[in-house]
Amino acid sequence: MGALKVAAMAEAPSDGNRAYLIWGSRWLAERAAAAERFEAAADHYARVVEADQAALADLDAYALASLMIGRFDAAADGWNRAARFNPAEAD
């Protein structure tokens, strides 16, 4: 599959493509974070968060990656979303 076709899928994903793109973004984010490439991790997690598909672990990882690169507003947003996601465990 060519890069242009993948880019087109990302711009206007169908329901089937959307799920795959979210899964791919999460996978890339996890690999980037494991390699301490926090800017890439934050960018990939942001796609998951913006699509309203984030699990609690995604929100925490997004906030941590954002914090590591100095995106303090994004980190606060991630942790605030996590608190709303699971208010019983909020600090």
C-alpha cells in the first residue's frame, strides 16, 4: 500500500479504517515510549485521545509523554481526562 493511500485513509477514515488507524497509533505510541522517543509517543497518543478511543492507560501514557517533552498543558489535559474517566482513582 502506497504512502498516499495511507495518508488518504488517515484524512477521511471509514469506520473499519478508523479502528485500524487507532490501533496503529496506539501501537506506535507504545513503541516510541519504550524507546524514550517521547515526542513521537505524545503525538501518536494524541491521535488516540482526539478520536475519543483512549483507555485509562492511554491517557496516563499520553500525559507522561507530554510531560517529558515539556507540553505541560497536554499533560494536565491527559490527567484531567483520566480523572473524569475513573473518578474513584483520581488523586
